[in-house]
Amino acid sequence: MARFRYFLIASVLLAVLAGLGVAGYKWYKAWQEEQFLKTAPETPGREVLFRVEPGQLFTTVAANLKSQGLITDTRRFYRLAVRTGKGSAVRAGVFRLSTGWVPERVLTELTSSTGVMRRVSVREGLTWWQTAKVIEEAELGDADGFAKAVADPELLAGFGIKAKDAEGYLFPETYLLTPPKDHPARHMAEVMIREFFKNAHKVWPEGLPPFKEMHRAVILASLVEKETGDVTERARIAGVFRNRLKKHMLIQCDPTIIYGLGPDFDGNLKKSDLTDRNNAYNTYVHSGLPPGPICSPGLDSLMAAVHPEKHDFLYFVAKGDGSHQFSRTLEEHNRAVRKYQLQRNRSTYRSTKQ
């Protein structure tokens, strides 16, 4: 009987100790979890640029966070993500994180912020090589990589561009994005071409025309873009070019010659350049439109090319104030040229005397 009592007491004590052990273990685990959530890996923290690739598994993201000293425990970080419903909400991109942040702040940054994004403004009327320089200066890709991308047959075919390069299709816009780790210049070219087709649907809301028709419109729009910065004149200038084409007149557009001279043009358009038949873009000697766009036009110029103003003007000359004088006959045009060129020459003479 005594033995039974001892056995019973021992059993109760073991059960109590086991219970205390389980409770203690649970308390210890809960304490560890609380410490994980409240404690940053480093104090003071250091800044880390952390990249999440598109489609990357959360477990890989967590492992990378730990390897860079941003969290201390991948399993607890995963449980935190599941508990907060953010396990599948991590965004691709580059994020500016700190080893001085607690795990919840790290998770919030990865799932709710836009990350480290770069802004680049590409204005209307730039050539592809001018655009390449802007992209490089914005640190969104190197100019050489951009040059290769815009002339890559595979990339062009993917967008249905049946031309030697993407000139005219690099849509001018202000872009805000995070460049990918690999081939950022190519990515930028793809983004800009995609933006062109997005806007092209505004120009042709019933559906895009066959490429040949669309390409002619882009070429004409590029000429309009280079000839005037005045939005109110663009449809009228497009109308002048259309009228000249219908009458089989030479377009005689200076910017086309300049484009044909390429990136090394020094800004001095010489008389010999106007008669150079080796320049395929010389619209003073070659009839019709040039063989391709001479810049990337904006939406207004594209609209003007597709919907030119109906009139009987055949000529225009710059007034010197940003606008143009339009004429129906060569005689009218010559008078306008004498008037406005003489006015500009006098203004230049006065300014040099002051």
C-alpha cells in the first residue's frame, strides 16, 4: 500500500513536472517569437539595397533577407507573413531596407512600398541616340545596350515593327520605374515601345491599321514634331506635307537632312547638304516621305498626322516667335521668307551691336 502511494505521488510529480516542462517550453517559444518581432538584427542599423526578382518564391526572399542581415530567422519571418496575410504580397523591385528595422517593418516595406524607383523624362522629338543618352544619364541602362535593343530584330518582331529600328516608336513620356538587374536598357526600350502602342490605340480607336499605313503616319508625325513646338499648328503643318505629297512636290524639310547626317551633325547645315543625293533622308532631292521616322513624335503630332487640317497651303516659314506664316503660292511664300528672314537678320544685327 505504501509503495502504491509513493508510486502515485511520483506519477503526479512527474505529470506536474512534465506539464511545467511543456508550459515552460511553450512560454520560451512564445518569448522567442516576441523577441524576434521586437528586435532588429543590428543596432544601429545599416542601409541595404535589397532586390526581389519577379516571380521569386517567398522562401527565397526570406533566405536572402537573412543572408544580408535584415532578419534573423526565416521560419519566424514566414509565419509572420502568413499570420498577417502578406505571404504572397511581396513585390518585385529594389527596396531600401535597414538592418535596424524589426521584421514587421521589413515585411511592410516589401509588400506595400513602390521600392527604389527612378524617374526619367523623355521629351518629344528626340532621336533614338538622343534618347539613349537620356536613359544612360538617368541610370536606367547604358547607351550601347539601348542602341542594340532598338535595332534588335527579335525585339522589333515581338511588337510587329517591320523596320530597321524602333525610331519613332520610343514614346516620349515621363517614366517612373525600377530597372531590372539584367538588361535594363533593353527593358527600357520595351517599356517605351509598349507605351507607344498604348497611345496608338488613342489615335486609331477602331483598331490599329496595317503596319505600312501606321509607319507612314509615324514618319509624317515625326516631321511635324520637328517642325513646330506649337500644338495649335501641328495639324496645319501636317496638312501642308499632305498637300505637297499629293502634288508630287518635294517635301523640303530641313530636319530630315539633319537626321540623315546622324549623331555627328555639328549644327551647321551647309548648302552642300541640301544637294547631297547620298543622304537617303534628304527631302530636297528625294521625293516622298523619308525612309523612316526622324524622331519619336508625341501624341499630338500623331493625331495631327492622322487627322491633318484640310486647306490649300503648300508652304510655311518660321516667324521667329515659335509660330509660322503659311502660304498658298510660291510668290506668297517668297514674300514671307523675305519679310521674316529680314526681320530676324535685323534683330540679330541689333543684338550684336548692343
